Amino acid sequence: MTTQPKASHFIDGQYVEDTAGEIIEVIYPATGAIIARLHAATPSIIEQALTSAKRAQKEWATWSPTERGRVLRKAAQIMRDRNHDLSVLETYDTGKPYQETSVADATSGADSLEYFGGLIASITGEHIPLGEDFVYTRREPLGVCVGIGAWNYPTQIACWKAAPALACGNAMVFKPSETTPLCALKVAEILHEAGAPAGVYNVLQGYGSVGASLITDARVDKVSLTGSVPTGRKVYAAAADGLRHVTMELGGKSPLVIFDDADLENAVSGAILGNFYSSGQVCSNGTRVFVQKGTKDVFLERLSARLAGVKMGDPQDPDVNFGPMVSDRQRQIVEGFIAKGLEEGATLITGGKRVDRGGFFIEPTVFADVTDDMTIARDEIFGPVMSVLDFETEEEVLARANDTVFGLAAGVFTADLTRAHRMAAGFEAGTCYINTYNDAPVEAPFGGAKLSGVGRENSKAAIEHYSQIKGVYVRMGDLDAPF
Ligand code: NDP
């Protein structure tokens, strides 16, 4: 497969290049090899994208919701038909194992396109009777939306933003992370192949500065960011200047609470999925694993035994289940946290080292005896590092679980039905799990509380974030005026 795209950007229905833009080298994280060279968007490319989106949106919004939905559903089908190639590309872009990408990326993107493509025609306004008079509401698009993506799920993030935005009649200009710029171009290609008019979905490349100049453009009505909290603060502040709508999907340091009565193997599975899937580069990961004291030893024993099943290697090999970090920089960040964990007195149970092979591999790492004040228990690491903390009572663990500035996700494993729901109600988090972890079906809302975000992606809730309601008052009789 060729990983070099036809050009760096996809604007107004076609690939566009401007070699004056700064070079972006795309690196296969499993080997460190350069697999593509792209150019960051120049002011001229940004102008083309916004002009095209602004023009296209007006026409797209006149299509009936069923017609728009048909395009999205056709795009979903094309994505499914090309799942293999798209998954191989996702693996080159991110280093995530094909074993994961073949079931979690283009498939999740297709689900999103299919769901919003199916939903949109049934979203209608209201009729509000006022005696003879009445008000009716129209649900209208916002206009031009800017999407800015993180590097961990490039196809999924592109689709999670495109699908509700386009379904509602908006146009989008999407900027992927410069670390993983390849997959969103395929999403754009597929949407246009499925019949989206030129300009409805544009992709341009660039570093943070390109995203920053998009946000403040007068033609932009909404910004949807998936990224870290510090970037979220900057983007939110920049969007506020024009009172633009925002969706912020940001970072987390989520708790996963395991009670003594939990099914142990399921709890260990939850902890593995919530810490080591995608080599830990998942925003909603349950990286603070609170284990009740009676279970701690047997939990660590089973976890260590199960970690023997980790198979590292070329992520394109379907038998490999653990890939590298996305970049050398990210690996260095993770190593810094591991050093902090050791320095601050956590017990290293397993892992902690680089793997002696090409690429940016690091071992799955488990720390026990972690306390709430340690850096590894407070900061988002975004790598395969699990912190195990002990607790005794439900009341105590809930207070400690919530003692964080983040609020993206939280999970509980227990056999006690009422306790499970009490915990879910008590967690200060946007997305909670009972006896599972990290499922993200498109039917369910996904997003964060506290510093983890604003707004929700997926589910009917996303419609609220890509549309606005207009109320229309209709008077049936004569109108009195004071003079
Ligand atoms: P960053 O916050 O570094 O970057 C996110 C995106 O924003 C990138 O495309 C980046 O471009 C761009 N950007 C950076 N600065 C600006 C700016 N001033 N104005 C506009 N755009 C800007 O995140 P990462 O890519 O490092 O991704 C990891 C983070 O994303 C983690 O914190 C993780 O938790 C979070 N995340 C959240 C998810 C969620 O749904 N809640 C899902 C996945 C990840 P560039 O890369 O060129 O700097």
C-alpha cells in the first residue's frame, strides 16, 4: 500500500497541494521510518478551504435531511467495504495494532456515519400552541464548523465530528493532528465519493498554528476539538472571542474501582482494556485502578499472569496485540512519568522499560502502592501505565475517585447491583461503566465533566451541538399596538 497521499489537503472536492507550506514528515511508529511527506496549510490553502466550506454549506443545508442522510449512509458502506485498507493505513498512521484498527477505527467511523445518516430525517421541530397563535421551531445548522483532532484515533475522530455536523447541514473544515495526517484525507475522499457536494467536508494539514487561525476566522461558527486540556483552554478562549459554539473532548485521569465482590477475571479484563488498549493512548482510560484491600494481591497476581499474553511486534501482523507509542516524543513523556513513579515511591510490579527494537515501543507498566498525591495518580500520562491504589470503603473510594480536576470517565466492578448504581450516580464524570470499561457505541453520549470537556459527541445529544433552534411566532389575528 502506498502511504503517500496524492496531495496534502482535500479541499472543494479534490486533492490540493501548496509546497510552500512547512514540511510534515509522517513516521511509522513501529519502525521510525518516514512513510509520507506532506505540507502544512499556507494562508492561501486556509482561505480556499473556508471559502469552499462557506459556499458549499449554503447549498448542502437546502438538501432534505433524508438526502443528506443517504450520502452519509453510503459513505458508511464504502468505509466498511474498504475496512481492510483503511485499517492498514490507520496502523501506519498511529502504530496501533491491526488487530485493533480492523475492529475499532473505520468500523467506528462507519457506525457514526450510519447512525447520524439514519437519525437526521427523524429530527423535527416542535409546534407550540398559544391559543389561536402558535410558535413552531426549526432546527437549523450552525454553518461552518472547524474540527481539530488528536492523534490517537484519526479516522474515528474525523468521523465522529463529520457525521453529526454534516447530518445537520453544516460544512466542516477538519485539521488532523500533524502526527497522524493520513486517515482524515480518506474520510474526505469517501464522503465525496458517496455524493457529498464539493466543499462540504475539507481536510487541511498543519501544526497548532493552522488550527488557531481557523478558529478565529469570521466565517467559522463552531469549533470541535479533541485534544488535551491545555489546548482546550486555548481553543475555547479563542472561540469565545467570536462567541462561537464549542465541543471540547479533552483529557482525563479516570478512576476504575474494583470491589472485593467483583468477578475477578472481568475486573482484570476491564483494567487491561482501560490501560493497555492502543498502548494506553486513550483519553477515557481508567488509569487510577482502585482495588479493595481484600482483592489487591490476587488482582495483581492475575493481572501479571494475563500480561504474559502481550504480544509486541509489527502492528501490521494480525497476531500482534500491543503496539508502540505514536511518537518518540510521546514515549519520552511516558518514560518521564515512569521515572516520577519510581522516585515518589510507587512499587513497580511489571514493565517500565523501552523495548529493544525499532520504533517507539515501551512495556506495559503496572505500579502498585500508588497514593493519591503521586504525580502518576494525578496527571494524564497517555501511555501504558496503570496505577493501582488500595481502598477500604465505598464512601472513601468515591471521594478519592472524584478528587481530580478531570471528569471524563469512571468505572466500577462489583456484584452488588445497588452499589453499582450508587457509584455511577456519585461519579463526577461524563461517561460511566458498570462491570465493563471503555465501550463507546455511537448510540451513547460520550464526553467529559469538569476539565475534561464541554458538550457531547455521539448519540442524539450530538445533534444539539451541531444545530440551533429557531422559534417562529405566528399571529393568526390582528395585531394591537399602543399607538
Ligand atoms: P493536543 O491538545 O496537543 O492537540 C490536539 C489538536 O489541537 C492537534 O491537532 C493540535 O495540532 C491542535 N492544536 C494545538 N494547539 C492549538 C491551538 N493553539 N489552536 C488550535 N489547535 C491547536 O493533543 P494531542 O494530539 O497530544 O492528543 C492527546 C490529548 O487528546 C490527550 O490529552 C487526550 O486525553 C486527548 N484526547 C481526548 C479525547 C476525548 O474524546 N475526550 C479523545 C482522544 C484524545 P498539533 O498536533 O499540530 O499541535
